[in-house]
Amino acid sequence: MTLVPAVPAARDLSVRANPREVRKTVLSILYRGKASHLGPSMSVVEMLIAMYSSVDLDLIRAKDPLRPRIIISKGHCAAATYSVMAHVGLLPWPLLETYHQDGSTLAGHVSHGVEYVEHSTGALGHGLSVACGCAIGLRARGAGQASVLVLLGDGEIQEGSVWEALMFARHHRLTSLIPLIDNNRISSITTTSDVIDMRPLKDRFAGFGFQVYEVDGHDVEAIMQAIATIRQRAEMGVVICHTVKGRGVPFAECAPIWHYRSLSDKDYQAALAALGQEAGR
Amino acid sequence: MRGRIMNALFTRMQADEHVFFLTADMGINLVEKIQQAFPSRYLNVGIAEQNLIGVSAGLCNVGYRPVVYTISQFLTHRCYEQIRNDVAIHGYPVTLLGTSAGYDNAPLGPTHHIPDDWGALRAIPNIDIYCPSSMAYADGLLERILSQPRAAYVRIPKGSFEQPASADNVVYLPGVLHGPLLISYGSMVQPCLKVQARHQEVAVLVCNRLRPLDEERVGDALRRHPAAWIVEDHFPSSGLYSLLCQFVLEQRLGCRLHSVAPREEYCLTVGGSAEYYHRRYGCDETGIERALWPS
């Protein structure tokens, strides 16, 4: 049976995006677009909701030059990013339906060709340096309080450029810059600890001069609280979000293959069922 | 030449608060004046070229016009992906000032020889490429670049060459019609001028800007000469020889092209000066004459 999943209709934007609804949207566009990256999209849903809920979206909509910046450095979580953007009103639903399809601007990695996306990423280890440039530039323009939130993967931080950027941020005390690490413990084909074991991760960031906040990465309130605390204390802070790769889709949870595999009809039905949703509505 | 370009930058920064200068811990006795005058628009990012380019892209995102300075080798190859992804894909107008062209760092060894920089950047769209040959051209170069909304790479040679005294992107110094034509850029123009001084039938075409190529003026020159020798301190397969071979074919010009350039290798033998390598690879005055008149 071929399913035609419906992307949810527009939401009441006065209510924060619901993780379960976002996951349904992610499943829908991945399935429709025959796209991969289910695992790394599902692990960051709550992180993205927290990030977009922690900034003034009106400034972003107005494209205010001194607006807060959200940089998605692990660009392969595009499906989740675009889904959350749709749920918070930054991306039109009809456009979202074109994800990963011929002629669309919505590729499998985030693109600045999409309105309100600050920077195209995909090759890893780029976003934090760009975010540093945004933060120091905003400070030079007298807007040092404007937040620059950066989403990185725990596999991504094996890139040396990430640590160049962290040293730079610490030296210049870029307190408006807040890196959030999706610590789902799987990089590409296996667990991060099998490849480059950085445990305890907290010590790595602490050693570079950052206050480290470790939170349940599937708890929106906890993530937002960590961001708020760093802001309030005006300190160099990193938020390590402990997450589950593939969260919400039992057969994909902690399974590296779901970095790459796309959903079959059967997979899609099973995933939707797991999220408590009837398929094919 | 570096000093003149940096002076022009200083003047521009006085007038334009969007210009932001960054260095990867290079430019002693050149950058301090900028640091003192414009502390909020000066950054030494340290020995971290990937971050240098990423930070520059972020500065563009918030409305600045970054000008970046370090040794060409580190500026191009070390952070090639950052230039491609963070600058070129985004169409950000970052100006890349690269020093030590070709064999300018001669005795420092092959890691510091740079016969393959602008050719690598040539593979990336959205970046203009300049190889200034004289002070007259260098003086107005920064203004020229900053008047364009694009990224640019400047390959700054060591030396203070007064000739050719022209600020044009392309300078044609005629010899005799249908005589040999030497085409060059950067410091390699100097041996070409010496050859021309001894053999007045030789014409010289100086290309201060390699991308976009001024196709009309270069085409005009190539139509006047049945054969041209491209003299460069860069590997020919990605350098001006390759670029002009494509151009001649596409334009059906029928001009024969010859390369006078380094062998495509990384040389482990120490030379005390750039001239040692130019001699070794037949790109010096004598080598050019030998290429023109093999017998």
C-alpha cells in the first residue's frame, strides 16, 4: 500500500511546538521525500524546540540585522529543523511538503536558500566558527546581548575546527554564544566512544574554560532553563543534551543504520503507530 | 607591495566602518597600526585558519566586510572547505589577502612554496582572483575589490615593482606584430620585461586580474600573435596556461600556447631565493629566452 502522509496543518503559534507532533511531521517528510537521517533528526527535536523557543522570533521574522542567530551546525538534521520551523511559523507548510524532492529548496542538509536559515551546513565543524563571527560581529555593532545558539552533534565535535572555535570563543569571552551538543552517542556508522572516546565529555568543555550544563536532551524545559541560566549569568556555557538517536521510533533508536536508511511503507506505518498515530489518515 | 595594500586598507577602514580586518597571527609591523586605530574591527584569531574563514563568514552574516590576511598557503589549502562552503556558497564578500606567492619563501622548503594556490581557488565559483604585478596596480586594488559585492583572493608577491606603471587589469606592452607574446602576472612579469628590453620584437601581456579574465583585451592580444608563452610561478595545469588553453579553444583563436612554468612537483632541494627556483625551472630571463628561441 502506498501511503500519502499528510503534513499537519498550520498550528496555533501561541502554543510551543509539541515534540510528538514535530516527530510526526519529520516522519511524514522523510517518508514522502524518501530521505535518510531519521536518527539524527529525531534526537534533536526537543533541542530545536527549545532553541526556537528561547529567541525572539519576531526579530527573526523581521530580519532585524541585530536579531538573535540560530546556527544549525549538524546540517543533516534538516528534516527536524524544517519541521520545527514550520511548527513555529518560520516555514510555510506547503514548502515543507516538498522536502528532499525535485525542484525544492529543502535539501537534506540545511540551506540558507531557505528563508530564516542563517547558514548552509552539511560538512561538519563549520557552524561554530560562523557563530563566533556572528557573536563577535554583533558585539562590535553594539548588540552583544543578542544570543547566538549553535546546534552541534557529538560526532561532529571530532572535527578540529570545533576546538579552534571554542578556544576563540573563550578567549574573547563570547558569552552570547551558546553551543548545544546533541550527545546521542552515535556518529555515523558506530558509537562515538568506539571511534574517538571523549568521555567524560563534560571535562573536555570544562578544560576549554566553559561552564557545562548537562541536561536530558528530550526535556524542552530543562534545555531552555540551561540556556536561560547561561544568559543570566553571562558566562561561557555549553549545554550537553543527552539524547537518544532515533528517539520515538523504537526500531530506529540507537541503531546506526537509521542515519542512512529511508522509510519503507511498513517502516512508516510502524513508526507512526509508535508515536500513537494512525497511519494513512 | 604588502605595505602599500595595507596602507590602502587602513585608509578605507577610516572611511568605511563595515570593513573588518582579520589575521591568523601574521603581518608583524604591518597590522599593529590597524589594531590600534580600530580595535573593535581587528581580530587576530591565532594559528587557526579554518576558524579564520568561518569567523569571517559570520561577520558577513551580521553585515561586515572582512579582509583576511595570512600566508597564501595557509589561506587557501588549509581552509579550502571553509572558503568553498562558508564563503563561496553563501556569496559572502570576504577579501583574502595572501602573501608569499610562488617561491617567495624559497629556502623555507616545499611546505612554504606556493605554486598551486590560485589554481585551486579557480575551481571554486564566486571568487575573483588578482595577482598584482606592480605598485601602480596594487595601490588601487583594495578599492577596486571593495567596490564589488564579491569575494576576492589577492596573491601578493614579494617586491616593490614600479613597472608596468599601470592600474589596468590587463596591460599590453607591444612588440612587433606577429612576434612572440609573453603573458604573465605577479613578480614573473619582471623577467618578461627584461627579455622585452633586450628583444624589442617581444610583446608582453600583463594580467593583474585572472578572474574574471578580461576576455576582450586578452583575446585582442592573442589575435595579434600566432604564438604566446605563458610565464608563471604556478603549476601550469591549474594556472594561467590551462586557463588560456581553454580560452583559446573556446574562442577558436588558433594561437599556439607554450608553458614556461615550474615542473609539477614539490621540490626538496633548498634554494636561497625565488630566483633559484625560477632558474631551476627555466622561468627566469635566460629560461624564457631559451623557450622563445630553443636553438
